[in-house]
Amino acid sequence: MRALVLTLIVIFACNCDDDESPKCPTRKGGRMDLGQRWIDEGFVRECVTFENGTSIGVRSAIVACLSNYYQEIPVDTEMTFRGKTYKCDKDPETGGVQLTQMH
């Protein structure tokens, strides 16, 4: 069982070590891509829209900076981190998307 777990970890690590994967900023105030903003230390979460890898278009997502790579979570999907739950939803005033902390 341990060998299986170690094998899976190695495979996962190799898959994550992709040079084409968008890297996260290294520290607060660092490089910002695709309209991200900082919430909490060391993690980036924001509602953005994507089209062909840019921050304009039709598909909304929360982008989480975890393990030095961005992860996308689709619109209307909640994400919990450090005991706080966030949801990406439509902003009724602007028609865009916004990151809302759920209570």
C-alpha cells in the first residue's frame, strides 16, 4: 500500500511539474496575472473570465494559487480555505463576476 501511495505521489508531482502551467506569484505584491488579487497570505483567489488563456471571455472561475500552480474552480462553485468559504458569482450591478465570502 505504501508503494502505491508513493508511486501516485511521484506521478502527481511529475504531472504538476509542467513548464507550461501558469506559476503563482512568489510573494504578496508580486507578479499578478489574469486579474488575480491577494486574499490571505500566499494565496491568490479571484473571479475571472477566460477566453484562450486571457482574462476576457465567457467562462468564469475562481483561480486558486495552491502548490505554486493556479487551479480553476468554475463559477457558482464554492471553495473553502482556512475555514472561510468563497463563491464566484454574478455581480448584479456590473454584470461581471465577483468573489463573495459566504457566511
